[in-house]
Amino acid sequence: MNWDDTTDTPAGERLVGASADGEDQAVEAALRPKDLGEFIGQEKVREQLDLVLRAARARGATADHVLLSGAPASARPPCR
């Protein structure tokens, strides 16, 4: 079955959708950092990302695409 296939659902209701309900939105908002200061570790990455975001705001534009990869800092073994 295709995710967009609505033949088995009542009244054409989709199985998945792009919008989140109020409860999902509240949970997501509580989990997401409000600013870069709430991120732990990777100081150099945070500084560079802060620079990119400030420059975009100064231009009145959106930031260029950013690709972050790797495990979260909390999942990595401690540095020695």
C-alpha cells in the first residue's frame, strides 16, 4: 500500500499528514532548543552556525542549507 493511497481509509482520510495536532506541537516545542546556547558541546560548530544565522538575519534572508551529521554529543563517549 502506498502512504498516499486513500482507498482503504474512510472518506479519503490520509494515513499520514504533514500537520501535527496540538499535543504533538506542544511536545516538539518543549524538546527543541530555543537558542544555540542550549546546545551542549561542539563549541566550534555552534560558533560557526551562529555566524551563519546572524549573517542571514542581517541580510534579511534565510540561511543557506546546513548539514549536520554524526551522533548527538550525549551519545558519544567522553573525550579524554
